[in-house]
Amino acid sequence: MSQVAAAGKGRHPAQRYIAIARIALQQTLAYRGTAVFTVLILFLWIGILFSFWGSAYEGRERIAGYSLDEMRTYILLAYAINALVGWRVGSGMMARIRTGEIVIDMIRPLNYRTTQLAIAVGNGIVEGFISFGIAIGLGLLFFDIEPPESSLVSMVFIISVLLGFVTKVLVIFLISLLTFWTLQGVGLMWAQQSVIAILSGTLVPLALLPGWLRVITEILPLRGIVATPVSIYLGGTSGLAMLGFLGLQVGWLALLWWFTDKAWIRAFRAVEIQGG
């Protein structure tokens, strides 16, 4: 039985989405070995990057405006935030499209986009938020990472992280819909992860990208996934600039929310059902 079916009938739509998120959380916990392995891989990769940047800073005080401590903070936060939405969201959707099980979801009286968001929340509570919490804790205890400079910055940072979370889910949703036409999702998944890692600022700060690409990333919604919240945390964005980036996040989120519904209708029309 799928997550959507298990959520039951006769409930208010909001209750159904909450039930779907809870079931996704329980399923992730059922495979806690995979969840733990995912977290360990994340921190192994962070350790490798710490070593790399430590070597890069030999004889230098700053790179692209970041001190070594700021760069370590950036890396830790960037990968922790990016981990809030893991591989399960897109892979599950792509698999259902490829096998044809998506047809069952199409006839249910629930918004499929919002259903995927609920599943992402359930998965993220286990893998993402645990990774995020551990990353912040380790950073504060062992890597001399300073907390945000004020409670206001902390609050805005959390709001920005949540906006980025939903933005990433919607972007993955749109890319996953392409499986209706490609029929195979492996290439899409690898391309999606690479593009998001680069253009969101996860792999390296956007300041290190070539000038022309940096200009593009400043206006794309992907910067809102990682670069914007990390910049707020580090104090690199404040005052009106901070409000401007939050406004950009909200604007892109509204546009993506509208566009995902339109894209889903277009994908629905592309479905071919074969029987015999």
C-alpha cells in the first residue's frame, strides 16, 4: 500500500497531508540503517572538504572574502541545509512514473505536488534535520563556529532555510516530471543533483563562480536553497539586502508553486496507458 493510500479517507485534506508526512517519517525510520549511512557519508564528505580548504588557505587569510573559519562554517551549513531534502524525494517519484504506478496517484483527490512536499517533510525530519542538528552542534563544539549575531538573524535564517527547503522540493518535482517523456530517471537525477549543488552554492560559495555565471545565480531560485540562508547566518546579508533576498525567495516560491501545478497538468496529458 502506498503512502497516499495509507493516509486514509474521509479526512480534511490538511490532515491527509500530515498523515502522509508521518507515514514517510515512519518508513524512513524503518530503514534507519540507510538513514545513518546517509548521515555518515555527509560528514565524511564535509571532513574531506575541511582538509581541502585547510590546504587551500595555507599562506592566505581570505579567499573570495571568506576567512578559513567562515569557510568551514559555510561548508558545514551548506551541506547540512542541502541534506534537508535527500535523494528519496525525486527517486520515489521517478520510479512511480517509470513503472506506471503514478496512474493510481492521478485518480486520488489530493494535489500530487503537495503530496510530494509532505513526503519530503517526513523524510527530511529523519535524515535532514538530524544531519542539520548534528552539523550545527559539532560546529559550535569543535570547529569554533560562531552562532548568529542576534536572535533576529537566527529567526530570519530559520525562515530562509524553510523557504529554501520548499524551493528545492518544487525544483526536484519539476525535474522529476520530465520522466514522463524520458521514461528513465537516473540521468535526470544525477543532472539534478549536480546542477543544484553548483547553482545553489552548496559545492562552493557563489562568489567563487565565474562572473557571468555568478550574475545568473543571483537571480535564479536555486541560490535560495543554500547561499541565501548561509549568507544571512554569516552576517554577509543584513538590513534591506536581507529583506530583498527573502523577498526573492518568496517570489520564486510563489512562481514555482503555480508552475508546478501547470506542469503536472501537462504531464498528466502526456500519460499513455497500455493494457491487454
